[in-house]
Amino acid sequence: MGEHENGDRPPAGVDVERASIARAYDALLGGTDHFAVDRAAVAELRKVCPEITDVAVHNRRALGRGVRHLAGELGIRQFLDLGSGLPTAQNTHQVAQSLVPDARVVYVDIDPMVPAHSRALLPDDGSTAVIAADLREPETILGHPDLHKIIDFEEPVAVLLVAILHHLHDDEDPRGIVEAYLGAVPPGSPLFVTHFCSSSPDAPALEKAFHGVLGTGRFRSMEEIRAYFDGTDLQPPGVVYLPDLYPEVPRIRDFTVAGRLMAGGIGVRR
Ligand SMILES: C[S@@+](CC[C@H](N)C(=O)[O-])C[C@H]1O[C@@H](n2cnc3c(N)ncnc32)[C@H](O)[C@@H]1O
């Protein structure tokens, strides 16, 4: 069970007997930072949603396009990437710095694999940091000294909650958590959210499968996803299925199943 995809020993604190969100997502994206238990979880998800890999790929592509929009169109230079995931191709700092060379990014993730792998890959130039923390504790993160070394809270900060809020249960108050982060950044700061969406007929079965293998995965309605943006000016095209979020070329075919399982958008704090 504990055999790592690339043969390495797992970092301290990593539980190789329980599937993790970060590692299962890495397996879906074709990375190497996962274990047999994560691959088994993905196989279970694939039984109810054969397009599950495409769901992850749609999300990761939307993350890249969203960051390009934030840096390129909105001129944002600071990013707080909450639930950032294991580093893979086109991480937030790489996309942002390709457009804004002095862009600064703080990554936050709860998974013990993430800091170990991220630190090895991040540039050692003071433009990025990774904090191992639980985003459900905004006060801890917002008071973290490493955050304040990188981010200037007098200037706009993009708050990224990409493919993470659906892993928060209703009783964990995901909207209140979003509000806490938005309350800490100045007006003009964008919020970027992507989220599992319940409007597809395939959503209920996949939601059940996620709960079975990972214990989380709440598919919320378009209205519920839009409500995260209260207090912001929602940017065109609004909250939409991910293939329609800042597409590089217009979509010319109907959505596949995978295309309708997640939605997202960007709003700018008033
Ligand atoms: C599906 S991945 C998304 C990664 C990246 N944002 C993306 O969209 O490509 C969700 C990430 O959130 C992390 N995560 C889950 N619960 C968390 C929490 N309470 N605090 C911080 N990170 C969390 C997981 O470890 C995982 O890396």
C-alpha cells in the first residue's frame, strides 16, 4: 500500500493508508506524488465518472487561464493560493511571473506532501513561499509571518480558492471562511473560485463516490457558488462552467459530462 509512484519514501507525517485529496488530484493530473491508496480512490471515482481525469484537467487549465486573467488583464501582482495542491506544470507563480515578472505568490496547503515538494521547486528569490496550514483557520494564515514577508496588504491581493471550497462541509461555514479572507485584503482585490457544481445530472453519484473515498466533496448549485462572490463585482463572464471561463478559443462543441461538473468565476472586492 505504501509504495510511492516514483519509489521515494514518503515525507514525515504522510499517511499512506488513507487517500489524500492532494495526492488523488496529482494522480488524476498524471503526476508522480501518489500512493496505491490514492490510485485506488481514483479508480473508484472513475467507476461512476469515466471522465474524472477530464474534470481535473479542466480545473487545472481554468486555474492557469484565471491566473493569466488576473495578472494580464487585471494587473494583479500578489496571489494568496489557498489549497494550492502539489506542484505540477504551470503553477500559479510560473503563470503569473510569465506576465508580471515581479509577481509574488504564497501557497497554502494542509497536505504534508505539499511543502516538501513545493520548497524543492520554488525559486529562492523571495517571490514565493509555501505555508503548511489549514485554510479553515484564516486567522492563523493571515497572521503568519511568512505571508507578511511576501505579501503587502496595502496593495491588491488575489485570493485563490480553486477546487478547494467543495472539500469544506456546510457546517464548516465555507462562505464565512471566504469572507474572512476577503475582509483581510484591500478593495480591488480579486477572488477566484472554482467548485464542484451540482447542476449536472451526473453530480449526485460522483458526490457520493467522493464522500466514500475522500470523505469530502460537496457539489453546490450555481446560486450557492455565486454567493461566494457577495461583496465583489463579479467579472464577465460571471460564474460559468469551467470550459467557458476565459477560454483561449471560443467553445464550439456542447459540454461533455466533465465540462459541466465544475464552475467558477472571478469577482473583485468592492
Ligand atoms: C483538488 S486540490 C486543488 C489544487 C489547486 N488549487 C488546483 O486547483 O489545481 C485541493 C487541495 O486543497 C488542499 N486542502 C484540502 N483541505 C485543506 C485545508 N483545510 N486547508 C488547506 N488546504 C487544504 C488539498 O491538500 C489539495 O492539495
